[in-house]
Amino acid sequence: MSSLPDLTSLGDGLHVIDTGFHRPRFDAAYLMVEGGRAAFIDTGTNFAVPRLLAALDALGLAPESVDYVIPTHVHLDHAGGSGLLMQSLPNATLLVHPRGARHLIDPTALYMGALAVYGAEEMARSYGSLRAIDAARVRSPSDGERVELNGRALRFIDTPGHARHHHCIWDERTRGWFTGDTFGLSYRELDTAQGPWVLLTTTPVQFEPEPLRHSIERMLEADPACMYLTHYGRVGEVSRLAGLLFEQIDAMVALGQRLRQVPDRHAALKAALGELCRAQLSRHGVADIDAGLQALALDIELNAQGLGIWLDREAR
């Protein structure tokens, strides 16, 4: 058995794989192993697939040992590599939210939507062409449904708010949720003596503040010991981080409402979100706040876009 620099064991049969998207420790896929059987939770993009297959090899597992590929939702940094990965996993079933299944069976609309946002050059550089998945290999767990990986219980719940095609997965063994983007993002370079910091993500196009609040509350009802974030890694201190997210929901809704009618609203939203992050990073004791804001630049841009779309939808 060999080791890989982008593969980290978390214990209890769980491994986090750095997918290499954008920068180190930005985008994670998880590999769960139970008695020689395996599941991937989130996949990253097409360009992550060699890393995922290498992780199997490093752990002495054959592609045939993978029973499930489980994207938390169909945004491309979470599910873009699903089709290509499934081509190498002959025994795997894809478990995807009911609202997302059609987009992975036929990814044309998913690709065209991303193309409209990012352009052809960025799509080729960051995502590649999306691969369709045979509908016979796709299943959509219902809200509350339990699935077993070689006897290890996983429970799926519907978690809208970030996206309507989002579910989160409860691992009874570790009492942790695989949260995709529903529990925000938390980068390790922003950890301080106070612990991790978390940022709400309102990425376009389906941010809905009250459903998001409810989804977080549903996860808290399980009294989780930890959360497995796609951006990035496992975090504890769940109650404190949830409090931050609730605070940010209120703050982002308030600043969106305040800036609804201003000229160049997008620029105003970006500036206000940057100041919100600056204040919170300062409160959290981050030493180099400018570097922290630089690490958050893409997220602030996407959050501003998502808030703008939400404001326009609310106005209708």
C-alpha cells in the first residue's frame, strides 16, 4: 500500500482526497471504505478522476470494489467528474438527489448552463466535457432513506437552501454529516486559536435563506460530532459554526435588501460581502486578513452573484 500527498486518512474508514480544483485544500472528495467495499462522496471535476482512482489503488482497492458514487448535489465542483468516474467503476450505483438525477443522466443542460456563466475557455480548462451516466445505474434516495455500505448505515436527507438538488448524508459510525455546501465552506488557512471559521455559500442560482436555515437545523437535530465539508475537510465545533452560519444568513439577507436598488448592485454586493468577511475574520483572530480575503475572493464573487439572483427572484 502506497501513500499519496493528496490523500489523507481521517480514521474510521474515511479518507479525504484533495481534488486539485483551483488550489490546494479547496475542493474535497471523500472515500469511505467498509470491509473492502467503498463509496465516493463528491467527485470534484473530470480532472480529479485520476486522483480518485489513484486513491483506490493506494488503499489496495480495485475499481470493482466501489458500490456507490454519491454527489451531494450537481454543481460541477461536486459532481462534474461523476460520469467519467462511473466509467471506471463497473459495479457502482450513482446516488443523487431526485432533482439532480436527470442532469447527470443527460448533462447537456448542466453543461450549457455552466458554459453561459464561465465561457468555453474556462469550461475546457477547469471542467472538461461532461459524461452521461446510464439511467439504469442511477438511483435517487428519498428524504430520510437509509442505504448501507457493506452494513455501514448512511442516511440521506433533503437539504435545500444552497441548491434544490442537494442532499446531505449522515454517517452513523462517526456521527457526522457529509454536507456538500449546505454547511458552508471552511478553509484550513483561516483556522486560528479559536478553531475553524465558516462562510455561508450563496452560489447561483438557487440560494433560499429560510430553507437553508431549516436544512442546517435538521442536521443539528442529530447532535453531530463533526461535519465533512467539500470545501474543505472535516470540522468539529458544530454548534459554534452553525451559529456563525445563522448570523451570516441574517446579515446577507439584510445587506441584500439594503442594496437591492442601488446602481451597479453587483459591485456593491461584492464590496459589502468583503467587508462582512473582513469583520468576521478580524473577530476570529486571522493574522493576515488581506491574504484571507484573497483566499475568499472567488467565494465572495459567487456569493454576490447568488444574492443578486435571489433578490431578482424575490422581486418577481
